[in-house]
Amino acid sequence: MKITRVFYENREYWAKIEESSVTLLKDPPFDKINPLKDLSFTDVKLLIPTEPQKIVLAGLNYRDHARELDMKIPDEPIIFLKPPSSLIKDGDSIVYPKGVKRLDYEAELAVVIRREAKDIKESEVADYILGYSCLNDVTARDIQSRDIQWSRAKSFDSFAPFGPWIETDLELDNLRVKSYLNSELKQDSSISNFIFSLPELLAFISSIMTLKPGDIVSTGTPSGVGSMEVGDKVSVEIDGIGVLSNTVISC
């Protein structure tokens, strides 16, 4: 099932997406799905699929990416945050900030949290996941290289493309994560290359901070990251979810 948020008649709603229609929901989908009204796509405006309080991301979580960077495998997950203000939806523009010398794409599998999660066990993780989506961890690489921490390099407005929707039913075995730059394949790996599994990541993060319904946790990027220029179109494709595409524009 595909879940997102839409704008209809001056209000925002959670909605379920079918092949050619949209079903508005009475309530957020964290507990159950309560249909309200069936509409066509032309009746609504698609919004960013969730409204998180925070976006938590894992750094260096693919073995092939660690080899690519010639970096030591970490002993525990490396995590950082992006602000919700960095979110954009499928089709929105990534803004190349003034003063940035290199702007990189990073394709990632992201999960949306279904209910409050604190100190959860790895065996319980599935109960806390609403669904899965694509995320592009856009990074000002030159700033990241010279700053001690990553906040500035990762947090500009438009640096978290997310979508195109939340897929609630996904087969995770050997799931492939890909990115394309102007239709050229750049990243292609499997989550079997994770250093820390999804249950390990969510248990670790929830031991540090309370995750709230709607929060996003992104799981790291595989090898093949590279730079984008103004006018480039970058797409993240994940089996069973779909394609998230955004174009880079000047500030």
C-alpha cells in the first residue's frame, strides 16, 4: 500500500494511493487506515509524504562505500541529523547554494516511524515501521570536508528529497538501491551490503533519542556517490518503492 500526504480543498490530508485514484484518510495512518473519500489525482496536490519532527541518517553503512572511501568499518553506527526544513518532494528542485563548490547525490533507503520508539529491541523493529521510501542525502561535499561535523554540509534547504510516497509492504531481502544522473546509472547496490542492519540501526538510534510517528530514518548510501551540476536530473530508484527524481537549479 502506498501512503502519502495531499492538499485538497484548502486542507492537508493523509491519503492512500491506488493505480489511478487517491483515497483521503480520516486520520493519520499510524494506527489504522480510515478511508474518507475517493478522488482522482487531478483533484489533489501531492505533498511531502510525511511530516517528521526529525530526520536521522546513518553515515558509512555500506561495505562497498567504505571500500570506495578506503575507510575503516565503524564499530557502531555513525548517525547525524537533517532538519525537516531540508525536505522536498518528488519533482521539486534541489537548490545549488551560493558558495558551494561541490554538490553530491547519495541514494538511500529510508523508513518512516509508525509509533513512538524508545529503547526498542531489534526483534521488535518491524512493529515500529509505517513504511519505506527513497531519500537523496544531498551533501555540500567541500563544506563537509572542511567542517568538523556535518550539520552545515547536510542541512541546506532542499537537501533531503524524499518520496515519491511511503510503501508499507516491501520485501527487504537483497533490496537494490540505485541512483541515476541524467539517466546514467551511478549507484547500484543491495542492502545486503549494510554494515548495520535496519533492526540494529533503529535499536541503536532509539537508545539515544525517542523516535516519533512520522520521523524519518535513512540507512546510508552505497558506493558510487558523485557530484551534480545545475541542470542535472538525479533519480533514486528502489525496488518495490519507485523512483524519486529532482533537478538541480541555481540559487
